[in-house]
Amino acid sequence: MKPGFRRIPGRGRLRLGYGQVRAGRGRLRSGGGRFRLRRDSFARRVLDYLGVTWVVAMVAGLASRPSRPGQGLSPAKAEKPKVPRMKARRRLASRIFGRPDAAPKPDRRMGVVAIVIAVAFSLLVVRLYYLQVLDVHSFSAIVESNGLRLVQVSPPRGIIYARNSAVLAGDSVAEEVTVSRSTAATDPSVLVRLSALLGVPVSQMKSRLGSVLYSPYEPVPVDQNTSAADVVYLEEHASDFPGVSVAVKTVRQYPYGSTAAHVLGYVSPISDSELKAMQKQDPGQGYSASSQVGQAGIEGQYESYLRGMPGLERLEVNAQGNVVGTSTGTSPVMGDSVVLNLDLGLQQALESDLSGEIALLRKQGYPATSGSGVVMDPQTGAVLAMTSYPTYNPSVWVGGISEAEYQAITSESNGVPLLDRAIAGTYTPGSSFKLATATAALSDNLISPGYTYYDTGSFTIPGCSAGLCVYHNAAGEALGAIQLPLAISASDDSFFYNLGYMFWVNRGTYGDSPIQNMAQQYGFGALTGIDLPGEQAGQVDSPALRQALHKADPAAYPDPGWYPGDSVEMAFGQGMTLVSPIEMADAYSTFANGGTRYAPEIAAAIVSPEGKVVTRIAPKVMGHVNLPSSIRDPMLAGFEGAVTNPLGTAYGTFLGYPYSSLPIAGKTGTASEGHNLNASWFTGFGPVNNPQYVVSVVINKAGYGANGGAPVVRQIFQYLIGHPVQGVTIPSASQMRVPGSRTAGVPIHGPVTASSTFSGAHAYRRRSAGRTSG
Amino acid sequence: MTIADYAARFRPQGAGMTAAPVATGTRRGAVATDPLLVASALALAAVGVVAVYASTRQQLMLQGIDPHYLMKHQIEYAIVGTVVMAVMARIDYHLLENVSWIVYGLLLASLLATFVIGSQALGAVRWIQFGPVQVQPSAFGAVLLTVVIAAYCSRTSQIGGRQYLTWKDLGVILLVSLIPILLVIKQPDLGSGMVMLVVLLVMLVVGGLPNRYTVLLVIAGALAAFAAIKLGLLHHYQLQRLTSFVGSSKSSSAAYNAQQSKAAIGSGGLFGTGLFHGMQVNLAYLPEAQTDFIFSVIGEELGFIGAVVVLGLSGIVVWRMARIARAARDLLGKVLVAGCIALVGFSVFENAGMAVGIMPVAGIPLPFVSYGGSALVAFFLAVGIALSVRARTGRLPRV
């Protein structure tokens, strides 16, 4: 470092000599520096104030040798070498930095305090500006997510009406107990008390609380259809049940109990796979994990109409998880209602007659395990009544079905009451199938209406050497020379064995499957197209069917071959042929109306909540059977004879029937397997000249058709004489209002809300206590 | 100096020190006062009444109680506070010096009483019941401590006409003031204890503590706090609150409270959601909305503007008191008012700072605004002391 002019802080521009330059390295390096900070300079004042001067002086003092105070630091000014050690150091400090002990100036210090406070306040303002002006959006989002919950409000479901506006499936308002998840987590004893009151196991409540099926923002329902007494108890002991509230929910209600249970179907919580399918299929319908969905019957078929549109509600939820208010949202729209072709009185008659007959048969010693009945309007395909036995009450589904209840309606020992045998039960048709055989024989000109066959009581396949070669009449009768009408009336099996054999022998002329082709035209072996889900098609025996069955299950069907005996058997409805009651009714409807096959239709119209007809369901033609009078008349005479001719199979059953009031025709069917009589059919239609009704009834394991099905059909026709089916009436908007309907999921007001209020107050108090310990 | 000499500094020194009120020039007989200071304090109290109503009406309604219930109480407290302020303004502050040992005894006795009552009630108690009135001694701790320390500082030795504190003075003051402070912290009321410590520090500085002692004191305080934490003298939740503003654990309730408070203030925006329309407040997401987090209520419902107005009014209170302190005729007056300034200033900074997330969560009231009778009266008492000093001071300098 060279001598010269330097700028020394606090002293201005100075000329320094060599010694000064050497000694002056670093102002604070040692106490011996020549360049002290001027006492009143700003830097000195800051250091002084912060106490740095004092600390440095202390350090400097310690670093130097205290036995020789002042030496090497500022020898010229070390005036009092005799001062004690500490004092010497303090003096040193004051030598270097002036006098830190200078008496304090309170006003100046007050000023500094004020400046500190001013700085602190400015900091607050800056921070506020950041939070409230610069970063405002992120915090608004937090607050929104805190307090506002978007919740779906399920709409009231559309109503299902019978054709005369009777409500078959309506909505009713039920109370359900819900538990807030946060409360259940913090105070599990609530569940124990609730379990004791409601009888719902704690484990079940816990599994529901943990279930993803329920919205995380809504209280979880733990008990549905809570009794009024329990609700009152909860209201009165609200303080014992924090987080528990009673919500009002619309649920399905069935005013006529089990009536038309299978037709109506049921509603149950949506499953994961269904939810995915529904959301994919119809994203606009607002399905969520807590949705209910129609599962079977009309509920399933017309789900998209019945469902309605869920509303969206913005719930204000407070810190305790209680809903304290609702703000604007969209209100739910009730689903469209469905008006059925079903006639309530006829339906009830069919059900009671069928179950009564089955009870009678069982008394007589028949197993009569199950049965089914269908009443159709042959002119339109409208299904006027349809039942399946055994049945059940669909209200078991309301509010969640229990395991035991589900077992009860699906167990084999109970006869699987859940199964709709009218559309999904298939039975061997027996002689009822002669409808197809006779039509085929006449329309293919295998025989003429005047063709005569000599019935000896049995039929032997010519040239037969192995297996079953001789076929007997079912009742063992021998009618001698008969023609087609009597063969139908008396259900003469030999006559039809012969037809089957003739078709087989002349298969070069008529093809391999003449009867099958005609059966197909009548709709046998195919879905009828009824507007119900879960329909099971029957099957018509044929060489192709045998092959297919063998291929699918060789153990059960060892022989894929087709033999003359098979042709003989299928001609009178035995063998592998299976027919469902709705197929049977539809086939005879086709014959009755002169050859037009309509799809059976349960629903007549869809009506909006405003009472406007959204859709009127028109008759749907599925196919035709060519039935000129040359074919239809002899067959009709045969069907009439079954009831009126003393030789007719159902003559005895219909003895005394007021024939003139409603002339009818019909056909029995008795399926046999060996000597076991399986399905007992009777299908009738009337009035004969202009058929308005087709009634088909089958009872399983109930003897001859005349014995099992026919009495029910007779009772139905007798009912119809007194109660002819009227036209469909469309219910008005006022009829459609759900009584006392309130949107679901919102806690009811009044005393019950006290429970949620209480829990709120409770937490409030607890937090207040927390504050006082803070 | 002997112990007796130090003890003498707490004793009354006769009536010679008292001073007559200074009459203002305009009105004869009228005592010089500070209308802006009084107006600001009253305005803050008015804001507080509204804010208390805004933050409690929803919860009170839910409980089926009159939603005005707490607001009415707050109005009563404000009236009592105003009367206390007016009376204090009339009293010569030198009288406080004379009765400082009585004040100190009262403070200690009341704090100890809470422990006795608390042990009988098998739980922490901060309140003493006087007939229908509940008093929270810790709320008065800071302002009473101000009187005691100021009285001592006013009697210290002088250098060149200026008074200063020796290290022995420092020791005595610390000994005297740490007893109530520790009692308050032990109560447990960490927030009030913190305020008292800050008040003590500021008063020592203004009272003439040499800088090096100040530095040593701060270092020693930091070491003591560190030791207290290490030795587990603080409750776990207290630590959690103190550190929550650093943003460490999101799960703790303190962090949750701080987060909800920030969210409330942040969602207020420039103009707020409107009075009574704060969702955080009404849905009870804001904890202790009427006391600790009342600043958040103002921030949410009245926005940046409202919050800055409250800070501004508090700033005016501090400024006017600082002005009085500087003009005070003697060190007693200066130190007294300095303590009051520290009380109000630090309370505002800590309370609002906690609400905006730059200070640790410690339950102390926002001066004049938070719900609570004892605190409100104590703050008015502090203003009253400042007014008493003002009344006995000549013309104030133009600041």
C-alpha cells in the first residue's frame, strides 16, 4: 500500500504516511487502529445502538493481553494502568469506540421503538396486500371447498300406473336416520347408542360409514324406514346423538303389495359396474354412486323415463360437518310416469285364481311347484295381466334388502319367487304345440282339412326296430276315424304322431323342418319382444338344436342324431321343445287375430309429471302367419271343440261355463316326461268370432292341462264377462304429485335438527375452552 | 447502594412530585387531552362491537341464544372501559408511582388466586369472580407491570442529568417483573406472557438500560427460552402453536387454525365479502372468531380496506401515545407511556400477524376489538394513563 490521499470513513480525505498506512489495515482489525469511527458518525451510532461496539470491544479486550492494558492498542492514551482488569477492558472499549455508557436519551429511544412499530405495521399491510389483493383467488377456492358442497338431490321416481290409473308403484316419504362421518369418527359411542335404539348392528353401521357408495359430503344413512317412535326418541334425546339426524327420503311404495311384483320389477342401489355402464351409456342422466336404479320389470325397462333428473344443491356445511343451509342450485325433476296395459282387477283375479288353483292342486296331491298366467289382447299385443307363482312383495327392496330377505326370494326351496316365470320360465308345451303342427300340415298341404286318420289308440313307426317304436295316446283313448278338428279338440296324439311321421317320411318334399318353420312363424323359440328385461326365449326341437346341445354339453346330450321318433314327438310338443307362457300367449294371439304376431306390450304410455303423454306405445308387429279360412276355420273348430265338444279335453272343466256370454276356444297342453306329467297348460281365447282376450296359464307338475291350467282360464273368462277390460286412462298431473314429497337428503327442520345443532354447539364450547388455555 | 436503597425506590416519595394538570389555552379549566387518541380508541371499540356481533351471531343462533348476546356484553365492556379511561386521565400519574407497590401486590395476589381457584376447580382457571364480574388478571398483567417498572425507572441514578439503569437495577427489575410473568405463563397464558416480556423490554430500553445490557438481556432471554423448550417447561401444544406459522406440520390444529385464518382473510379480497357474509366466519371454520381471530373476521367481511383501517386506527393510537411519551415532563411519564405503547403495538402486531400467518399462534386479543371485558378495560386503562401524562404536559411538539 502506498502512502497518499485516502478516503477514511468518518474523517474525510486524508494524506497518510507510510506508518499510518501500515497500521491502518482494517478499521476493526484490532484496537490499535489509528482510524477510529467518529463518535457521532452514523455508522458508529448504528453499531453503538446494536451493541456491536460493546461486543467487539469485549472481544478485542480479551484478545489483547489484559496484564498490560492499553499497550499496543493506544499507548498514548492508556492513562490509568492501575485500574482493575475489567475496568481496564471497559475503558479500552471506550477508547476505541467512545463511551458506550453515555447516558441514554429516552426520547430518542422512544423514537426507535415507534419506528420499529411502524415497520411492523407496514409489514402487516404488505402481507395483507399479498393475501387479499395479489393472492386472493387461491384463498377463495379454499373457502369454497371448505363450506360449499355440491350435492346431488335424487328426484322423485316416476309412478307406475295400471291401465285404470291405479298406482302400482308410487313414491312415499320415508324417514331415515343418518350419521355424519366426522361425528362417527370422533365419537364412536354414538353408534353404540344408536344401535341399541334401532337394532342395527354397529358393524353394519360401520361398514356403511366406510362404504364408498355414499357421498363423502353427506351424512350416511344407517337405518331406513325408521319407525315414528324411534324418530321421536331421537328428537327428544338429541343431545345423546350428536351428528345423528333424520332425513326425509322418497322411496318406492307398493299400494297393492305383491300385485304384479314381477311386472313392476324393483329399484336398488346402483352397483359399480352398472354405474360405469350407465355413465357411459347416458352421461347426462347424472348417475352417481348413491343412485338407485331400476333393476327388473318395468322399473328396469323404463329406467331412463322413470328416473327423472337429479337436482344439484349447494350445501353450506359448517366446520362440524353439519349442513346449515342450502344455496341456489337446480331442483330435481320428477321422472316420467309409465301407464301399463295391465288391468288391476284382472291382474288381481289372475293372481288369486292361479294361487288358489295351485293351493287346490297341492291339496289334491299334485306338487304344483310353480305357475304362470298371461292375459293378452290379441288385437294389439297389449298384456292385460301377467303373473308368476310363487311371487313376493317388492317392498322388501325398499331401503336395501337384507341378506335373509334376499335368500328368501332366491332360494330353490322357496321356488325362486324372484324369477318371473311368465317371461323367463320355459316349459314343455305338450299338445299346446299342436297349433304349430296343425298349421304346418295344412299350409304345407300335407293333409287337407278333410283328411281322415284312423286312430287305434296308438301309433307304430313303420319299420321301426330299435328304441321306442310304439306311441300311445296320452289318455289311452281310441277314437277311430277322425279328422283334424276333432283331433285338436280331443288332442288325439296318434293323429299328430302320424303327421310328424308323414313330415319325416316326406322330408324330401317338405324339407327337414316344416313344423319348426311354422313354430318360428308363431314366435316359438324366439324372444317375443315384450318390453321387459330378462325375457328367456324357449326352444323348438330340431336336428340343429340337437347338434348344438350336444356340442355345448356332450355329457347331458350324448346323441346328436335325429330319428323318426323325434319327428313324431316334436309334432305333439314333446322332446326338447320349450315354450314360455308369454310365447304361448303370443302364439295363440297370432292365431286368434288371424295371423298377425304382435310384440306383447306391458306399457301403454309414458306420461310426463305435467300429465302430458310423452310416448304412446303403439302395437308392434313382429311377424305374420298366413291363415286363410281354409286353414284357420278347421283349426278354430277344433279349438272350440276342446271346450264345447264332449270329446274335448277341457269339456269337463268348462261344464257350466256361460258360453253364450263370452264364447271361447282353447287348447290344453300336457307335457309328460315318461309317466311324469310336467307342465299343465291351457290357452284360451274369446270371443271366438272376434277374440279380445287370450288367456294362457301353465302350472308345473299339476297333471293334465284340463286339470291344472284350464280351471284358472275358466275363472278368468268368467271374471272378464263381469269386468270387461276398459281403455287406458291417462292420469292427470294432479294425480301424479307425490304426497308430501320433499327432496331427499336434506335434513328436515324442526326439533330433529336440534341434534345437529347440538353437536355444533358442543364443538363450539369445546373450542372456546381451547382458547382459554392458549 | 444497599438493598434498602433499592427497596426505597419502590416507596412513595412524597407528594412533591405531583403535577397539576396543564390547562389548554382555549377553554379555561379544561384539561389538556388528545381527542384524536380517544377518538381512535373509541372507533376501534366500535369496530370491535360490530365484529364481535358478526362473528358470534351465527353460532349463538344455532344454540338458540339471542344473537346479540355477546355483542351486548361487549358494548357494556366498552362503556366500562371508557369510564375507566376517563377516570384514569383525571388521576395524576405520579400517584401511580406512589401506589406502585400496592399495584404489584394486587397483581401477584390475583395471579396466585387463579391458581388457588384453579386447583380447587381441578383445572386451569384464568378468571376471578367478583360478584357478577369476572376478571382476568393476566389481561391486566401488562398494564399493571408498566406501572411497577415505570415507578422503579423514575428513581434511578443519573449521568449528566439523564437517568440510566445499572446492572443491579436491571437485576431488581427482572426479579420483580419475572415473577408475575412466569405466573402468567404458567397459567397457562403464553400469549399474555409474551406481551409482558415485550413490554418489559421496551420499558427497560426507554427507561435507560445501556445498550450492552439490552443485547445481553436479549441473548439471555433467547438462551432461557431455548432451555425452557429443551427442559420441557412449555406444553407441547404451546410449542406447536409458536412454530406453526413457519408452516411445518399441516396436520396440527394450530396450523389448521392459521390456514383457516389466512383463507378467511385471503377470500375477503379488496373490499371483503360484506358484513355478515363471511363464509369462514358464519360456517365456524374460523376458530375463536370473536377473540383471537377477530382480525380475520374483519379481513374476510370488510376486506383489505377494512383491515387496513383497523391497522391505521391502531397506528394512530400508537402514534399519539408516542407523541405524548416524547413530550412527557419526566422519565416516569415517558416510561409509563412507553409501556402502554409496547402493549398496544405488540398486541396489534402479534394478533394481526398471527391472523395473516407471519407470527406464531398465541392467543392474545386485538386491542379494543377482540371480545373480552378484562382486555378491553385494560387497553382503555393504558390509554387513560397516556391521557393522564398528556394532561400534565405542556404544549406538545408538532410531529
